[in-house]
Amino acid sequence: MRQMLRTALFATCLALCGCASADGFWVELAGERYTVEVAVDEAARARGLMFRDSLPDGHGMLFIHDREEPQAYWMKNTRIALDILYFDSALALVSQQRDVPPCSAGNACPPYPSHRPARYVLELNAGEAARLGLAEGARLQLSPALQAMP
């Protein structure tokens, strides 16, 4: 029953905004667990963490793309410095952009590309990748609720 309720909540949130934030959405990386908001459609991925003044410790945003391919993120209208971590379909870290600064220059904000094809992108507060000592090949673990997503 609880899983059915969670699935219904997720479907409703996706229908409304293309993103989800609910109990059960977490990832683990280098032994640390992060509660994540999830962006699975183009509008939610484009909005990302724009216009936010902070991201609580232990939280992040997970972007899920339909295909594994080169990705590039930017910091347009983003007010907080972030680490942008790119993972392939096997959930291995393939590229990282650390300590990416906020940008208020609109469409003049520079892109921060993955250096290899990626399907998942995790944004965390700047400094997390260094604190965790992340290196290419680090594995991302998805919560059961995220594994069950289409």
C-alpha cells in the first residue's frame, strides 16, 4: 500500500512539474546519503536549481536523461555554487565539474560539459566532491524508489 501511495504521489508530481521530491528519493555516493529532488523532463531539467538561495546540507538534485550522451549544464540564474557530477548508464562517475560558481549573466553563462557521455547528473553543494575525494569510476547508488522509476 505504501509503495502504491508513493508511486501515485510521484506520478502526480511528475504530471504537474516534471520533478519530484518525496520520501524515498535518495542517492548514495562514497558512503554518504543525499536526499534528492528528481528532474526527469526537459522543463524540470532546464529549471534545475535556479533562483534558490541555498541547498540544505545532505541534499541535491538528480537529473535523469532519456539517453546516455554528452551533457552540458550551465548556471544560468543559479545563486549557489555547485559540484556537477556526471554518471553513465551504469551509474559510474565519468566526469565532474567542481566548485562551479553562480551565474547571473543570463544566456552568457558558460556551459560546464561532461567529458564523456552521461545519463545521470547529480548537483550537490560546492565542495562535496572534494570532501568525498571523488574520482572517476565512483559508483552512485539509487534508492529503490528511484530504481522503480520509468
